[in-house]
Amino acid sequence: MLDEEPQRPNFGGRKMGDLKEFLVAIARHWLLLMSSIGSLLVTILERIRKHPVTNKLFKIIAAFCLFSAVFLAWRDQFKAREKAELGMDSQRKRAEYNQRRIDNLTDLLQAATVTDKPPSTAQGTQAVNVSSGALVGAVAPENKGTVVSSINQQGGITAGELQVSVGEPARRLPQAQKMALVNALRNPPKGTVCIMVESTAPDGKTLANDFGQVFALAGIPFQIGDVMSLPPAVGIEIGGVLNKHPLAIFISEAFRTNGIVTRGIFTPPIDTIEVELIIGRKTAR
């Protein structure tokens, strides 16, 4: 059985289709111009000259309308292409934004894999909660006392070896830090902040309300919403810093001077969002 010859793209047919579409657009604009501006010019000239327009003058009017129709058809195609390019640029920015978040999460997971080791039980060492980095207790010499360690549970005591575990505290803004932020955020640039809470952050709503109180006292319009990002956001991110939004840079600097660690990112290409404050999970795991 003979192999079928692969089909090749018909570029000639595409060009003919584009030319036909362009000619149809010219005809549509020309008919519209002739029935509106052309008819108006003929009527005005006949009124002024007191007799019908000559064939030469009518042809001049028709030629002017045809030239205008060609320009209008070209402009329609130019605007359509410009709109398509803007859409592609927005998609590219969104893809880059998601890729940066994926890279950030990958780095955090790799770091956690390297450092996530069980508490040491050697004589004279100390037990550390690797998830929070907090020193939680000293390990007594083997068979000479009680072993105290953290396994990052939400609380409780396990029988056998005495294991005291304390869960990570919820993130909050102390009152003194709130007032310091309010003073630092006085006279802000114009703009609205959208506080987005990662759905997997258990303390996100509470921290979002704290930031909302600060923005309200500083006179910055804001709204609070939920977000489920892929991958999940970690820490606090301020959208609009890297593409130099004045309000985003202003808030980022105020946070930095008051000891709040943030990561500047691009604002997602969504027209309704000027500055985005994303409250993600405390840790990557």
C-alpha cells in the first residue's frame, strides 16, 4: 500500500482569504461613506451651484470616499492585530509570574528537604524544631533523664518518652507595630490594595484583618478576598513592586522599615487590581 503524501499548509489559500476579507471591508466602508458623506456633499453642492453635479465632480467624491474606505479598513486590521498582541503580552506576563512562583516554591521545598532531619538524641546535644527553627529544649544524656523534643504537632503529650510539642503560633501584628505602620503609611500615592488570602494559610484571615486595620487608619482603600494559587503562595508578597507601581513601592518600603519581610512581584495582568498584597502560608510545607 502506497504511503499517503503528507498534506502541506496552504499559505496561498490563507493569503487569498485575507485579501478577500480586506476587500469586503473596503466595500463595506465605501458604501457607508457614499451613502452618508458622499450623499451629503452632493446635496450641498447642488444647493450651492443650483444645478446637478457633473460626472467629474461625482467621480472625485467617489474616489475620496474610496480612499477613506481603504484607510478605515486598514485601521480596523491594525487595531485587531494590536489587540491580539496585547492579549499575547498579558498571557506571557501571567506565565512568567506563575513560573517565578513555581521556582520560589521549588527552592523552598529543596531547602526544607536538606534541613528537615529528626531531632538529635546524642548525649549533650539539643533538639530543634526544624520547621520553625526554634530551640525547644535540651536532650538529656541517654537513659539519664527525660528527653524533650518537638515534632511540630499542634500540641499534646505522647506516652513513653515525654515529647512536648508546640504548634507554630499564628501570625499577628502587635499594636505597637500597627501604629508604626500607620505612621509610615501616611500620605500614600493613589491606588487600591487588594488583600488576597491564600486558602491554605490557617492564620491568613486574621493577619489580613490586621493589615486592613492599618490601611484603614492610614487612609488607603482596600478590599479583602480569597485566592487559591498554583503553587500555593508562601510568606507575604506585594504585587506591583517589580513593575514600579508607586503605591506598591510605598507599602513595600514601609513594611521593610518596620521589620516585615516581603517579596516584590509583578502585578498580575488584571485591570481591576492595582496593588495586590498576597498573604500565603507561613512555610512551604
